[in-house]
Amino acid sequence: MKILIVGSGQVGYFLCDRLSCEGHEVTLVDRSEEAVERAQDRLNVMGIVGNGASAETLEQAGIKEADIFIAVTNMDEVNILACLMAREYQVDVLVARTKNIEYTSRKAVLSKEKLGIDLLINPEDAVADELSKLACDSKAFDTAEFAEGQILFQGYRIEPDSPLCDLTLAELGELRGMYRFVVVAITRGNATIIPRGDDVIQSGDRIYIFAPQQELPAINYLLQATPKKKKTNNRRAFILGGSSIGLKVAANIERLNFQTKLVEKDEDRCYKLAEHLSKTVVINADGLDISTLLDEGLGDADVFIAVTENDQTNILTCLLARQHKVRRTLALVSQPELIGLASELGIDACISPRLAAAGAILKFVRRGEVISLTAVEGSNSEVLEIEIRRDSGLSGKSLKELHFPRGAIIGAIVRGVGYEIPTGESVLLEGDRVVIFTLPEALQKVERFFA
């Protein structure tokens, strides 16, 4: 497909990288000559320097032949106007990134339907929802739901004293009678592998699993290396940063019965936050003023969530919270190069706004019957949920009969209201939904396999 992307920021660059690797013909438009040259030097894309909302620039970029148009600059108005221009050229799929609630709320005067845009994606909403889910989990650093929440995809870090250390996948498989889950990938350093029976789980690995929702407590118990502190009904959370993300996270976990304290250094913003939150205690303080936070009960917190606009502040305050025995730390980290560093330093989970946006956008450019998708931070891997069609030729066949692409693995099969963690004997039927982990080199083969 011919895809035209406006904006070479983190989201735009990530999409150019992913989509060009999949064999699509990608053109990037940006005002910055330096940014365009960087993308052309490193990626297999054509670059055009100019205004993405200009008809002249868009025609130079090949808008008349484009199948998909994606506008992801840092300015909502430019993205909306660019999509309206692309609509006049009858581009099939239009996608815009927006941060302004006026475009995405239920009462929006200008909704995506009124604008004629297929997808308006607000990364901040997606980030806040993911942080809220991770706040409730005692172990995972990455999480995504499939099959309406029945199946979870989660990432776990293997500590030196983990009971899984030095186990082979075959040995771990013997526990399947007690624990219903499957390990679909192991990330070791910069490499991600689809494990086989003789692969050994090592300290420092990050493992990714598929598991049913109700199995999560048992799996967390299996993965914990040390006895867990007694759980109370009133979990305590500290949130640093009163941005729109911090506000939404606080509102989300209020409903989950967390005792929440939100720390914001701007006094005027504190008053506005207090107006929107019914149970959260809003504290006017600097996040690096640890003595004040300790006086407010930081040491008894179950989770510390740092969502300021500064990556370094988020990482540093999480480390300080961890030093004071906070049981779980979550950080908003926008710079890709800092995500791995933060994880190595011991922060439990780092959430990237770029992947929240990119995952939603990538779903729109997939061929076949992709129902949902999530991108995996730290690698180019993806998790897809695909429906088995009548004309696919797969119905009635067991998994061991299929020549499934190397570099991908089926982690769950959903049938009606039921599901199973598959074995080689599992049989696919028309209408089934399969959840698949795939490495980047296998992605196109997986799409063709189910086409």
C-alpha cells in the first residue's frame, strides 16, 4: 500500500519504521529538513520537506495515489486540516492524532464522524488507561487485553531469586496442569525469541505470556520470589504530575477504591484538579521534595506513578520512591532510549505515549481480519487478534497440521464465550479468534497465512 505520513516526531518516525519494514511504500512529510534527511538515511522511506496541510506539498508527496493518510504532528489543527485536505483527494483511510478533548469527547462539536476522519487517536487517554491497569497488577511491566478482556498478554521481569530462573520451557510446561498460561516470547538484552522446549529462562530476562483473566492471581503467586505483604482492601497510590494524564489516572483508580494522593507543584493547577476529583487528596508540592512526600505517607504506598512532562523527573522520582520501599513504581517515559535504561534501574513499568498512539494507528493499515493489535515496547514485535474466515482453508485443522510461520506463535484461541490456551492438538474452526505474538520478520507471513 502507499502510505503518506505527516509528522516525523516519535509517533511518525515509529510508524515509518514499522510500515516500511513491512514492505509498504511510505512517504514522510515534515517541515524540518533535518528530520526528513534523518528518516531517509535510516529508513526505507521517501521524504518531502514542506507543510503537511499544503495542497502543493501533498501533491508533491503523491497524495493522489495514497491509500492511507496519517497526520501525527504535534499540532491538532495541522493534523485535522491535513486530513481534510486528504479527504478532498479521496484517500481511503484518514488518521489524525489529537490531544484536544474537544475532538474526542462524546459532546465534541467536531467529532471524527463530522470531520470525515476514520480515526482520531488521543495518546494521553490510552496511556492513562494502561497505567491504571498496571497500577492494579503486582508484577507485570506490560499488559494488554484481548477477546473483550478474557485473555491477557503480559510481560514479567525475571529477578535473580525468581522461582522460574534456570527452568527450561519444557519444565515450565509441566506446570500447565496447575497454571493455564503459555510463554510466547523471551527478551534477553536486545534480542526477542520465540522459545522452544529446551530454551532456559535466565535472570534478567523479560518473558511475555498469554493467560486467562481469572488465572492472573495464581500466576502472580507463581512468579513472586518473596512472600507478599498482606493485601488490604484500601490500596494506596501516589501520583506525581497533575497533567491530563495524571488527572485521568487518578479518576480511574479512585473508582478502583485506591486511597490516592496526587502531587502537583503548580498551585493553580491543584485547585482545578481538586474540582474534578472526589476522593483524591491533591498535594501542592515538588515531587523531588521527598521529606514532604514521606510525611504524607509515601513509605506506605502500594504504587507510585510518575507522569510529569519530564522523563528524567519521572525516572528519578520512581527510583527515590523505590528507595523508600514503595512496592511498585510506574513511569511515563517518552524517549525510547530511556525506556530500557529505566527498566534496568529497577522501575517496574515504563509506558510510552508513542506506542499507545502507534498501536491504534497500525490496526487501521492491516490487511485481513485483524480485530485488535498492540505493539510491544523494546522490540518491533506485535500481538494480533485475528478471526478465522470461512475461505481461509484453516477451519477443521489442528495446530500441529499447520505450517505456521516461524517467528510467530498462537497464544490463545477464543471460541464464542469460551477460550483455550492451545496445544498441538487444538483445532481451529470458522469464527474462532486467535491471539498471536509475532516478531517483525514474520508479520507479513502471518497476515498472508490468515488471508
